Amino acid sequence: MQPLKRRVSSLIAAAAVHARSLPPRLSLSRTQRTMNKVIDRRRSLDASPDARRTTMFDYVTDLTAKTPTPGGGGAAAVAAGLGCAAGAMACAYSQRKKDKESGAAVVAASTGALLANAAARELDAADADAKAYLALQATWKKDFAGDKEKAQAKALEVPASLVDRCARHVAALDAFYAHCNPNIVSDAKVGIHLLAGAARAAFATVLVNDPPPTVRRDLETKLRAIAKVEARILGASRTVVSAPRRGIGLDARELVVLTAAVAGAFFVGRRTRR
């Protein structure tokens, strides 16, 4: 038994020595390695933001931190990218045999290609927003000697162009909507709603940068066009009140008529009983 114990002890000791010789990152837990990865990214983010090579976890974690970037403008761009991706997926599922026979597949293919390319480009827009903000932030320093007007113009142009792109993407999805596979139409709606939210979020960033009245009016017009598409796919033009058990949909006028009829029947019943 003694030789066996000595052998086991020597193996344990050797393993301990080997563990101490490993690089620090290899001996850390998975959570610790993840947090170190996030910290390392934060240290280099200001110098070279790269949303394409960042995991969703890392980006969201960075967004929660008290750091200059990423910020709201980048979040809006990522939301736009997700909206484009969801719309592209709906297009991919709308190219069945029956869709090809009806011609719907042609619309789906062209719209899907447009949105798939746009989804990746919006991640570049997230990086552009980070760089534009950092350049603007540099102008606030006392020793700044660069072109302040150029930095301010870029800080405005990045979110303004995002609103414009979102409006065009929503219009493309709206044109495709009637040709969408009924089984996946909810994903087309998700794409529209994400793009609509991204446009409104980007507009909030635009307002912070004091846009000229003409730019503001133009973007507001685009936001109204987006809102109309959202209202149409939600059926928001009709106020619906659902009866909880029967699932009956009543608009405001029908509800008033029904209430009046019930009240009339009640009073007639009372007079009859008297």
C-alpha cells in the first residue's frame, strides 16, 4: 500500500506543479474568462470598435457599462440589423414551390437579398456611431485642435442616415408583406417593428445633435411613413375591444350601440314589470 500511496501523492504533486505553470487565463473559471474577455474588449473598444466580431453577449455587456461607447446610437443600429435579419428570414421562407408559381418568390428573393446585406452593414453603422461619438467627445477637451464642425456634422449624419435606411427597409418589407408565407408573417412583422423602433431611437440621437429644421422635418416625415406601416400591419386603424370569453371584436361605435341597446332593454323591462 505504501508504494501506491507514494505514487498517488507524487502524481498529485506533479499535477499541482503543472497547474501552477499554466498561463493565468487557462486556470480561470469560465465566468472569469468571460469577464476578462469583456474587460479586454473595453480597453480596446475606443481605439477600434468592431461590432461584426463582437458576440451579442459582449456587446450587451459593454452597453450596460459606464463607458462612452457603445451607446444608444449603436444600440439603434444593432436593432436595425436584427430587424433586417428577421425580415430576410421571412423572405427566405417565402420561396416555396407555390411561391415560385405565383411569382411571390421573385419579390421574396430580391427583398431578402437586400435585407441580408443591410443586416451586416448596420453592424458597421454601430461602429460608425461609436467612432463619431468619440470624435465628438474629443472636441470637448480644452486642447482640441481638430475640425470641430466636421466632428459635429458626422455625429449628426450617422443617426440621420440610420433613420433614412430604416424607412427604406420598412418600405421594402411592406411591399413584400403581401407575398409573405402566411406561416411566417409574424417574423416579417418583427422585422418591421424592430426597424421602426430603431428609427425612432436613432431620431432621439439626431435631436441631441441639434439638426437643422429641414433635416428634422424630413426625418419626421419618414417616421410618420413608418408609423403608417406599423399601424396597418397591427390593424390599429380599428379600436378593438375583445369580450373575454367569446372573443368578439367590437369597435368604438359598435360598443356604444350595444351599450345603448342593453340599457334600453333594461329600462323597458323595468317598466313592463311595473
